[in-house]
Amino acid sequence: MRVCAVVTLLLTELLLLCFFFHPSESQSLTCHPRDLTALRDFISNLKPKPEDWSINNDDCCNWSGITCNNNNSSSDNNRVTKLELGNKKLSGKLSESLNSLDQILVLNLSRNFIKDSIPLSIFNLTTLQTLDLSSNDLSGEIPNTINLPSLQTLDLSSNKLNGSLPSHLCLNSSKIRVIKLAVNYFAGEFPPGFGNCLFLEHLCLGVNNLTGNIPKDVFHLKRLNLLGVQENRLSGPLSSEFSNLTGLVRLDVSGNRFSGEIPDVFEEMRELKDLLAQSNRFSGEIPKSLSNSPSLNLLNLRNNSLTGFLELNCTAMVGLNSLDLGTNRFNGLLPENLPVCKRLKNVNLARNSFHGQVPESFKNFQSLSYFSLSNSSLVNISSALRILQSCKNLTTLVLTLNFHGEALPDDDGPLRFEKLKVLVVANCRLTGSMPRWLSLSNDLQLLDLSWNRLTGAIPSWIGEFKDLFYLDLSNNSFTGEIPKSLAKLQSLTSRNISLDEPSPDFPFFMKRNESARALQYNQIVGFPPTIELGHNNLSGPIWEEFGDLKKLHVFDLKWNKLSGSIPSSLSGMTSLEVLDLSNNRLSGSIPSSLQKLTFLSKFSVAGNNLSGRIPSGGQFQTFPNSSFEFNDLCGEHRLPCSEDAVNGTTTLIIHSRRRSKGAEIGMAVGIAFGSVFLLTLLALVVLRARRRSGEVDPEMEEEKEIEEMGSKLVVLFQDNGKDLSFDDLLDSTNNFDQANIIGCGGFGLVYKAMLPDGSKVAIKRLSGDCGQIEREFKAEVETLSRAQHPNLVLLQGFCFYKTDRLLIYSYMENGSLDYWLHERNDGPSLLNWRTRLRIAQGAARGLFYLHQACDPHILHRDIKSSNILLDENFDSHLADFGLARLMSPYETHVSTDLVGTLGYIPPEYGQASVATFKGDVYSFGVVLLELLTDKRPVDMCKPKGGRDLISWVVRMKSEGRASEVFDPFIHGKENEEEMFRVLEVACLCLSANPKQRPNTEQLVSWLDDVQKDRKTSMQV
């Protein structure tokens, strides 16, 4: 009986084991043959193939990116339900075989490089719930027939799709909740039809070419919480039916052409958090329902034409965090109730027409962190600072161009800004001294008090800031010694700079001169570590301890009264790019240790009392003669020392190595004006014994008592029958008043002027390095008097009288390309691709004329975005020929010093003292990258690997991510193929081998062909 029991038990266990384990069923899912065939055909059109998608592996349910179901029914078992291969660097095209995946729920191929059109079969996958093909290179139109009844999410953004918007998809895909079609080429009228997607929550259509207005049926979407139509060409007024979108959380209509008043429809939109409507044409006042919104978190109405008093009900606006109303026409007093907005952190009210004082109530503004009142007409700086010091969380304060001529308060209180990191109070002509209360702002990182009239000594406590990395006290009247304590600034010696940046919607203004056009920056991190003390009355030595500032990039002490020797310890400033000690009273020799400064790109000791040999190693071979002029220096091929000269005496040599064709260079103006320049140079040598008064304001400069040189008569190249004199130029600029400054040229300020006949011109008044201004003056007159072309700035005339060197140009209404790309906050958004391409084409034609059509040919040597000026029609004109050289047609290069601007200088210029036409082409390639990317050529404050624009673009291109370098304001529009062609042209221009770069004739041809359908061959 026991044996039978044991046998029975064993049989029972065996049956149980068989029940739970079926040998016929594998533990892994086996791919359905229909799906396997479809996937193999799909991947055959793409590369690189995922490693586990092997032809020998039939178990596709275990392939990467594949998910299968596990239904028990025989027909639907092990079917592919998800195909997810996002960000796999796939290239190629999609296969029609995807229609065999008839059980698929999710198809995600986003962030790849898939091209051509979307197969029609994909729009007939009846089970598909999520279709994400975003961030590829797909093109073509969306078909008129779409059968996606299960679709809930559609993302086709960031492609090259064109045609009209596929609003008809809502007829069949009634369950859809998310539609993302932004950054494509969709064009034409914004069509009706999206109102049929009754469950729609997100509708993203930004950055296309849509016209017309938002159709009425969109306002029937009760569940809509995100609507983005930014960066299109929509126009007309905003509809009052926006009030129906009661669930809206984010509304972005920025960068369009909407006009009229903003409708008063926000009362029922109780979920609205973000409203972005900047860069439109709105007028009138802020509507009451918007200024009373309790849910609003971000309000950006910058760059419109809004008017009236600024009235916000901060008692109701309990959620407001960021307010940007800059560049409008608001007037009256600053609203006293802003501090009642308890969460308001970022406030930009710059460039309006406010007046009066900062309200007393602002002392209760406890949430305020970033505050800009730049370019207003505010008064009473003492009261403003007394009030704002109570804002305990204030970190950034910009008060540029206010409080004109007032006294900067010192210790009235004293003042205390505990958390202040950035303070900019420039171009206010403030009087007084360095305020002691600043010493209590222990977290200060950036301080700009430039272009005021401050006096007294720079205090020693300035060196106690542990985070200060940018100090600009230039163009004041400070006296005494430079405090030795500056050598202890930790952020410039050993401490890493750590910056908490403002929110993306907060523009940062920095006024560097009293130009009518402000310089504007969006990121503090863009500023290089700097000590700028030029144009003061400082005296005493340059301390040896300054050599400890190894993280400093710019050290500018020009135009002071510093004496003693140049410390050899300055070689310890290993990151230094700019060292300007010119126009002081320094003596001794140039330390040979400075040859160790390998990053030094600009160096000047001109106008001192130095003697001895100029170092010949390191970067010194790259500096122009003007860096050493008006001293008793000698050495190498510049100013030969007595032992080098044949006759044993020191000989003054102004030019670089002589060329065999020197006679050609002296043609034209050289003969006519040679004697005048020689007399002027001799007079300026005598003049070096005199010191400047130290005032920045030209009206305050004392008359220099020297013998009259030159003539008061202005030389005009086109005789209009009327004489023009130096006195006329003084009157037209209001005695060179700083209010008329419109920019800085290579070696002087540029003023806007109205001549007696009513014509508007720009006058460059050369200044600074005495020897350099003579060379600049001669180079511009030589070059532009013989070069006449529609894409070159027109030199109308010149005048040299006493120490003044004046160049008269046609006025360029829209300033420089650099201003629009890098300084003006809304500049990139206003420069569409067509305008940018036209600018490039015009500049190329101007450069072609200089290189090949003008006789003699002209080498520019300083092509950069700030030297491309734009007229009222945004046509481009090459400018600033102070570094130009004339060349005979059979010459291939000129001997030169390394000149130009950091980021634009060709690599071969550092290896040999020659400049070639291909060097100009290299610089032009950098400009093309700026137009494509909206990035500066060099940003030394970024981490290593991200500082250099060229290296970054090359790396992104090699990784197959070239489309990611484009400026988002132009990327994704119908011109992307053209942008890629221009990128290829730029890369050819930037070839390390000059012989592989195109000539300017090819450049003009290629850029003109960019807009043609045929693809241009680019073989150099």
C-alpha cells in the first residue's frame, strides 16, 4: 500500500509540472511573420542598422525598440505594438511596408535624419495611438486622406513638411489630444478644421509661414490648454472669442504681425499661466482682465507699441513671477503697487517713457531679483538706491541712462545691497566718488560705473570681493594709485566663476558708450573677466602682484598717468587676451617674460617712455608697429636697434617689411598727402610731451596749444558746389557731443551728423594711439577714395586739422550686422533668412570687388560682422578699412603684422607674417556662421570645447547634428535647404588649408545660386 501511495504522489507531481510548463511554448515571444517581413523591409532603407536587428535573428520581439503583445488568441498573438527608435542617428527613408504593422500602437522615430516624404501607408494605421516623427528631415505634404481613428498624439515638428496645415485630420482622428506641427514649412492661410478635434489639449503650430488670422473654430476647443502659433505671419487683431478657451494654460502668439488692442477677454481664463505676445504690433493699454489675472505667472509684451500708464492690479495678480514690458511706449510714473505682486521676481521696464522717481513703496518689493529700468528718464538716484536697498532678494540692477548729471550717493544711511551680484549704472554722467556702501555687497560679480564723471581714488576694498570678475570704471576721472588689492580678486586668481543667470525672458543691458543705440546682452556669462580702468587720471606703478590674476582676460589701463616699469610678473596672467598700457608714463623696457602670454591677441604700450629691445618671441611677432610707437624701442623688423642698423643709429620705420612692389602701394593718395602725413607725425611726436586733461567729454577737453596743422577745409570727393569746413563738422555734431555717438570704429568714435545742406552722414573721429590713427587715416583715405561700389561704405570726404583726423561716410540707418545679431535683443527675430542671405550676398559682392575688380586690388584684413553696415533697406556695405592694404594684380600676399579681431583671424596668420586674399575669405566664412547660428565667434567664458564657434560647428556637423547649429529664429522655415548650402560654403571658407578655400568670385556665384533649384557644385 505504501508503494502505491508513493507512486501516486509522484504521478501527481509530474502532472502538475506538465501543467505549468508546456514544451511547445517558448519563454520569449516570437515575432509574427507578417511583422518580421515588414520590419526587415523597414530597416533595409535605413542606416545604421541596430546591432541586434540581425538577418539571422527572427525573434524580432526581442529586437531593441520593439514591443510585442502577449494575447492568447491565435490570430493576434506576439504582434508588434510599439516601434520606438528615437535618437538613433538613423538616416534614409521610410518604407511603405510599415502598413503591415496593423496592430501597432506607438511609432516613435523622432530625432533622427530620415528624409523624403512620409509614406501614405502610415496615415492608414487604424490602431496607431502615438505617431512621433519629430526632428527629422521629412518633406512633402500631408495627404488629403487620413485614416487614423485611434490617434491620440501626433508630433511632426521640426521637419521640412510643406503645403497647407492638415486640419482635415480631425475629421477622422476625433480622439486626438496633442498636435505638434511646429518648425516646418506649412504656409498659406491658417485653415479651419482643428475645431473638430474636440478632445484637443495641445496645438503647437509655431515657426511656420502661416498667414491670415486664427480661425474661429479653434475657439471651440474647450479642453485646449496650450496654443502656440509663434513666429508666423499671422496678422490682424486678436479675436474676442479667446474668452472661450477657459482651460488655456499657455498662449504664445509672439513674433507675428498681430495689431490693434489686446482684447479684454482673460477674465474667464482662470488657468492661464504664461502669455507671450512680444514682437507684434499691439497698441493701446494692457486690458483690465489681463492686469487682474490671478493665475498669470509670465507676462511678456516686450517690443510692441503699448501706451498709457502702467496699471496692474497686483492684489489680484498673486501668481505673477516675470514681467517684461520693455521697448514699448508706457509713460507716466512707475506703478507704486508693483511690490504687492508678492511673487514677482523678474521685471524689465527698460526703454519706455517713464519719468519721475522710483516709488517709495518699492522698499517692500521683497520678491524682486532682476530689475532693469535702463533708458528711462528717472531722477533722484539717491532716493532710488535708498529705496531699492530694501529689496532683500535683489541680485541684478540696471539703471543705465538715467539720473543725468546727478551725484552718486556715498554713505547716506549707509546703503546696503546684501545679495546684489550685478550693478550697472553707466552713461549717467554721475558725479561723486566710488561709493563706500558697495563694499557691503559681498556677492558682487559684475560692476559697471563707466562713462560717468566720478573722481577721487579707487578704494582698496574693491579687491575684497570674492566673486567679482568684471570691473569697468573707465571713462571717469579717478585719481591716485590703482589699489594693489585688485590682485586679490578671488574670481580672477583662483576661484571658479559661478553665475546664476536671469530667466530666459530677462534682457540684460550694458551701455559701453553714450551711443543712441544701447548695447544689449542676454547673458551675464557672455562678459569676459575684465578690469577696465582706461581713460582716467590714475598714477603710480603697475603692481607686480597683478601677475596673480591668472584668470583675467582683459586688462586695460590706457590713457592714465601710470609710471614706473612694466612688471615682469605680468607673465603670470596666463589667460590674458588684451593688455593695453598705452598712453601712460611708463619707463624701462618691455619684460621678455611677457612672451609667455600665449593667448594675448591685443597688446599696446604706445605713447610711453619705454626703451630697449622689443621681445621677439611668443605673440610679439603678431603685434603691429603701432603697439610700440612713440617710445625709444627697437628690435627685429620694426624699429632696428643700433647694432642691427648699418649706420649704427636707430631708424624709425613705420611700415612692415618692404615689398618688391612698394612703388605700387604709394600710388594716388600716398603722393598727394605724403608730405602732410610726415609733418603731422613729427608734430605728434612733439605733442607726446603733453598729457591729456583726463575728461571723457569732448566739451571739457582743453585746447591743445600747438601750431596749426592741416586745413579747416573739408576735402569732398564729389564736388557739390558748396564748401564745407571743420567748423561745419563741429556744428553738425554739436561739438562732437557724446549724445551723437552711434558706435565705435576701429580706432575712434563715430558720430551722427546733419550737414548744413540737410544730408545725414556719419563722421569717424580717430583717436587713441597717436601713430595708429595716422596709419588708419591714411589707409581709409587711400582705400575708399579709389574703391567705389554699392556694397562698400561710401567715403564722402575727409578733414585733418590740428590733431583731429575726420572721415566722413554715408550714414547707415540700421547700424552693423553685429548689432542686429548679438546686441539687440529682438534683432535675430527681425532678421529673417531672406534678409540674412541678402546681407551675405551683398558683402560677398563687396569683397569680390576689393579682391578682383578694384585696381589696385585691396586686401581688407578685418572682415567681421561689426564691419558690415546695413542701410535702411538692410543692404550690406563693407566698412572700416583701417587695416586694408593695396596690392598689385600680380601679387598674392603682403607682409603684415597679425591684425584683425579674435575669432576672425585665419590660422596661417599666426605662422607667417603674410596676409592673403584667402585670409579675408576665412573671416567671411566666420561671418556666414554668425548669420546661420546667431552666435559670436568666440565666447571665452564658456567651458572648454564650447568657446569656439568654428570648432563647435565642425563637431556638430561630424556628429550628423548640423541642423542643431542653426538659429531657432530661422531654423525650420522653408529655407532650410538653402541654409545647409550656405553652411557648406562657410565650411569651405574655413578650410585650414588656404588653397582649399574658394576665391571671392566663387563665393558670389555660390551664394547667388543658393536660391536656385539646381544644386551648385562647390569644388575649389
